[in-house]
Amino acid sequence: MAICITCTHPISHLYTVYESAYNLRLEQCSKCLKFADPYVEHDSLTLLLDLILLKREVYRHLIYNRGTEPRKALGKSKTSLEGSQESQDDAVAEWWLILKLACGLITVDAFIRWAQLNPQISADVSRWTVETNIVFLRIFIGCLIETFAFHGGVMFASYFVLALSDFFRSRKSTPVEISGVRQQFKFSLVPLTIFYSSLTKLFLLFLLTIWRPSASKPGGSPYYWDPSYYSSPLLTRALEIWDEDKLDREWVVRNVLGGMATGFGLRVVLDCHPVFTTLVILVGWLAKTVVAGFLKNWVGGDEHSGDKWMAYSIP
């Protein structure tokens, strides 16, 4: 069953189709009196942009409402057998979507990690050799294993967080209304949410990989913060972190922005307090870091590359 993307109230249908697929009417939520899901009329580019901007409503649309069958004004209703078969088909389609997202996003992540470890080769395509293919394959396998470890840790922690949340809810004297998000929750939605949340991080990292920022001025000298504008030494030292030789943009995007985006997406699907979402992310990060510690020498090839691999092994 679909949900309203504004108040998460369950709703039977998102829109009604009349004579043609383009002749439709959006359904109104009976609780908040808003349109249940206006995203059914938007194109994929709008969904992608709102997903990169971390809008809560587009997460709810993609996770819970995507592919929901409309109400047909001039058609017969489905039987219970047809409804059961449709539920099974939806489950298969959901896992197939997770597999497709995993293949695409892990490949992009492997290319980004390879470009960070081999900046000279990534800048010159003519230097691509058979040995380069082997290095890229090792990095791809490393990214694949790390992704499985992170998703496994997150799902393990999510199980205990939801069990703890249900326990505290049952201990309350007054009954608490269960949101539509929790009613429709399935553990298969956790990896789907993580992959959707990765789009923001990978989009910015891919841009930084293709268009690398210049680390020096046109004359050849590196960019530095000019401390003569401020007299406070504390403020000057704080602003020096933006110097080109100290600021690692890839690390900030992958670790800070990537962790925030993943935490935001999990908060939408788990419907819990941000503290619990942070704990879930930390457990996944711990599992991924442990696995990366075993893989760093094999993937990197040497100690320096292995340490650099470890530095970026955070969601």
C-alpha cells in the first residue's frame, strides 16, 4: 500500500486513470488533505535533482510509492489471487532494482576510487594497460566487498534499533499511532535507501574526478589564505583549513556529506530519532572499516595506497 509523502498516512491509490494514461486525477490524502504524491506527474530528471538535494518527499515516493498501480475508473477490480501475484512481482522487481543500482553505483564508486589512487593514469587515457585493468578489477572487488559489509552492518543495527523502538512503544501506557512508514517497512528497503542516498555523494565525487580543481595559481604558487585581513590569531588558524594543501575535497564529500546523506535516508525509512540513525551508521562504518583493513594491502598494492584506501573507506 502506498503512503502520503507529506504525512505518511497509508492510502489505497495515488491517482485515478480514466480513458488514457495521460488523463489522470491525483488522489487527496484523507488526513492532511494534500495531494498524496505529486511526484507521479514528474519526470525522472526532477526526481534525480530532488534526490540529490535530499528532499524527504522524493525518498518516500521512490521507496514506497514508485510503481504503485493506479485506480482505473473504467476497469474491473482485481481479484485476491491477482493481488497476491502482483505483490510477489513487486518484491521481485524491488530486488531487481536494488541489483541494478548496486551494479551501477559500485562501478562508479570503483572508478572514483581508482582515479584517486592513480591520478596520473586517470588523467592520461593512453597509459591504460592490461595491468591497469587488473588494478581496476581489484578496486572494484574491494568496493563490492566493502559495500556488502556496510549494508550488512546497517541492516544488523537497524534490526536492533527497530526492536528497541517497538519495545519502548509497547511499554507506554497510552497507545501510539504507528506511522505509514513503519507499517510498510521491509528490510529490503534499507539497501535501496542507502543506494539512493549514495547518488548525492557519487555525483559530486564524479565531478571532482573529471574536473580536478587547480591546486595552484596561474603563476604556479599554491593558494593560501592571506592572514593580513584579520588580527585574531584564532580566526586566522581556523580559516587556514581552507588552504589547498590542507583541504581534501574528496574526503569531505565522501565522509561528511556521504554520511549525512545516508543518515538522512535511513531516518526516512526507519522513522526513528536521529540518535538511533547515527548509531546505525556507526555500526555500518565499523563493519566496513574492519573489512577495509583486511583489503587495503591487496587492493592498494603498497602501504601508501593502502592507507589512502583506508582514508576513503567511510560511507
